[in-house]
Amino acid sequence: MTSTGRPRQPPPRPPGWPSCSPPFTPPAPAPSALLLDDVDLGNRRLTIAGRTRPIDEFSHQILLQWLDYRRTRWPNTANPHLLINQMSAHGTGPVSTIYFTKKLRGQAATLERLRVDRQLEEALAHGPDPLHLAAVFGLDPKTAIRYAENARALLVTMAEEQNPSIRDEPKGPQHI
């Protein structure tokens, strides 16, 4: 604020300079929006918001278990959504956002924490490869690099805990 109470204006940009406003990032699609047609179990692919991603073994097994439960619990539902519950199984709409909130209430996990944990687990299981993380989760390259660096640091820490002699070795060039 200026002394007159008006908001400060940024200095004018030189001609030809790009705008520095942050790009718009649309919110991640809600899990409730996923349709059965978005899942390709045979090719181990999942389409989220029009983008097809590979499904890892863990997610593949979870999807198989859920689809088996869904088919057993609601054998006659016409609901095209992947995730349904007792209420939505009688119609064709998605589960409500409150459904997820209620399921996670009182739990230490949130959808965001589960997402981050899943991405980190993938980086630890398949090595800290940012290209793999970007492909599997549709991450921005900078985000994928940051997750890979975090996974690499965890792997180094775990290796040091397994072999304490690594921790005691001098780092960098040695001078005698």
C-alpha cells in the first residue's frame, strides 16, 4: 500500500517482455469423475482428464480387487463411474465429494497425502527417474525432478543406515 492507501502498482515492463503472471493450472480431476471406460486393464492404462497413463502393478491389483467388489456388491448397476457407493449405484451420477471426506475423516491420510505418498513409493520402487514419474503421474517436469531428488536422498539415507561405513567415508576429493 502507498501512503495514500492505494495498492502499489508494479513498475511497467519494458516493451517485448513477457508477462510474469503465473500460468493457470486447472485443478486435478476428482477421483469421482473417473469412468469404467477410463480403465484399460488389458493394456494396464488409465485415462485421467484425457491423458492416458500406465498403471503399475500395485494399482493394477487394487483396481482388480475394487472391480470384483463392485461387480459383486452392485451386479445390476448401470452407473458408468469407476467409484460408486450405496447411493450412487442406483443412478448414473458420480459419488459426492463428501463421500471422500467422510471416508477419510479421522484418518491421518488425506487424498493429497495419499497422492504424494504413492508418487514417492513409485520413485523408491522404480528408482528416482523423473521421466518415469512424469509419465506415470502426468507430473510437470520440475515437479518430477523434485520428487526424484527427494527419493534419491531417501535412498542414500537408507543405504547409510544399512552400511554405517558409507556415512563415515570422506566426501569429495581427498588430499594426503
